[in-house]
Amino acid sequence: MKRSPLAPARFPDLPVIEGARFATVAAGVRYKDRPDVMLAELAEGTTIAGVFTRSATRAAPVLDCEAKIDGTGTGRAAILVNSGNANAFTGAAGEASVNAVCSGVAETLGIDPDRVFTSSTGVIGEPLPHDKVLSKLSELADGLAPNGIEMAARAIMTTDTFAKGAMAEVEIAGKPVRIAGIAKGSGMIAPDMATMLVYIFTDAMIGQAQLQTLLRTLTDQTFNCITVDSDTSTSDTLLCAATGASGVDVTDSAGFTKALHDVMLDLAQQVVRDGEGASKFIEVQVGGAASDDEARQVGLAIANSPLVKTAIAGEDPNWGRIVMAIGKSGARADRDLITIHFGDTLVAEKGWVAPSYSEEAGASYMKNDEIVIAVDLGLAGGMATVWTCDLTHDYISINADYRS
């Protein structure tokens, strides 16, 4: 599969997170001759928080993680992820697979099964061949290394065209605190916390309840503001592990909050840049709404509209489709107060096309790889920003034979 034209030049140099080790193997879950399982081992003292899909058809690994995530334990822990099979809509067999994998990891590493968190991504409705995973646990344990996070990012890919990583380092109380994160996601992306998986590791010290609250807040500002195709996965999982190895307590630290936000936003935008078949990265800015929630409602209506997305793919400045999406969103709007910009170009105002607007200017702007659509509803102070990509013929090609 060709690399997305919106991809970063290279995988970033992620810092080693003390207290976290990684390993990968090729287990042949679905793919041949490529790493498809990753294991992260986390040291004593690690707190783990998580945010998950709210799909009514959540996968077995998601349900298991949800049951474990609010525990107060800080013993050694592990995260195991396989690609190629989502272990979703697999009934009792799915639960049995999760239990077998968790027990196997716990026995191999000598940890509590309740401190083993698993994720699966790939095809829905096929039993997970967990014996293939179990047969590789000893090899995974032997391969654990502090610098293995890039290979972990590659092992969790499915239709992704590039591995996704992001990092931040912030000084708190005169000491460095490091954050490193990886993600996968390309299609079935409309997080409601897409086959989107995210794992973030930090050496910060923070309680589980405080980390859980922070993670949920930042998720609403980042991953819940992206969409590729409006489809919410059965498997969305975001786990954040704080090993505490730095000895720096980041509870209520504005610096740590910003750093974690920046890593999450970077990863979220990389998921959009790798949207299946994407050729344009689109930022939708909405202001002047009756509330922030209604601003986000409008932003997602624009970002999820196939008509808007295909027009942008065709470099057609069809601003009427923006008007349509605003109107269908369900948010409050007044035709004569709406203002629309493409980048710096004023397109429409006061219920009509702007006198200064020309189709030539709009068409020229649409040739850019990165597009900004700005809407002001003129009602109040509600604001939101949403990120998406265009919808091309390649999206159909990728998904028409996904299981082949």
C-alpha cells in the first residue's frame, strides 16, 4: 500500500521511558512475514488510565479493559496488542481468547492477570487464533527492551500506511518528565470515547484517578475531534501508563497537561493524515455558536459530509455543501449571520456569497494539501475545531476488498 502523501517525513525519535519495555513478534494472526503482536511491560508503581469506544458492539478486549481500568493497583503490568483480527462480535469465544491471552501473559511475566490489558484490531467477526499469540509469549518476553517502541508502533498497523509516534519532554520542578505515544488508525475513524488504538507512556508520577480524569478531558479535545469516515469502531482503545520513574508528581501540573495534550493531538492528526485514501488534510474551525457543543456538532457535520469531502478531493470549492452541512447539523443557526472562509478567502456572508469572492480564488485554494474551512455562526461564543480528510476513490478501493 502506498504511503499517504500527508505522512510525516519519518518516524520521530521517541525518548526511552524508564519503567517501560517493548517487544514485537510475527505471530501470523492474519498477516504473513510481518510483526503483528506487540507487548509492553510496565514496572512496579505504574498507574494506568484508559478511554474506550462507546460502541454498543464493543469488542471482547475492550470490555475486559473497561472492567480492569479503574483498579487501584500499581504493581507490574503489561499491554499486549495484536493486529489482523479485532476479536469483535465473537461471542463467548472472544471472551475465552482474552482470558487465555491475559493468563498467558501473566504467567510468562509473573504478574497479576488483572494487570494485563489487551487490544485487538483488524477484521470483525472472526475468532482470534489466540494459540498463535500464546506460542510467541516466551519470545516476546525475551525480546523486551526499552528502545522497542518504534517496532511496537509498526506491529499494531492494519491499513495504516505509516507508523505513528509522538513525544514531549517538559521540565517540572527542575526535573525532566518524558512522554512517548504510538497510535494506529486509518479507516473506521470517528472516535466516541476507529479501529483506532493509542498507547501513551510517561515516566511521570500521578494517581490513577487523576490520570483518568485528565485523559478523558484531553480525549474530548483531541481524539474525539477527528473523523475520517464517520464510522465508530468496535475496538477504540486509548491507554496511558505512568510509570512514576521520574519521581516527579505531575498532579495538577499545567505543564504536564499541555505536554500530554500536545502528544495526543499530534497522534490524532496523524491518524487523519493517514485516512484511507486521503489526499487532503482538513481543519474545520467553527465559532460564534450557541455553545461549544453545538460548535463541535457543526464541525463534525461538515467534516463527515461525503459531499463536502468529495468536493475537496476534486478540488471543487463548492461552498454550498458547507451551507448544507451547517443546516443539517441540528445546531442553532441563522442564515443571515453565517460567515464562511476558505483559508483567508471570504466566501459567504449575510446569507449570500461575498461580493469579493471569486470561483478562481476558491479553486486555487483547494489545490493545497492542507485546507482550512472556517465558519462563524454569529450567535454567541461557542467554538470548536475538528480535523478530517477528503474522500477519494482510493477509500472505496481499500474497503471494497478489505477481507480479501
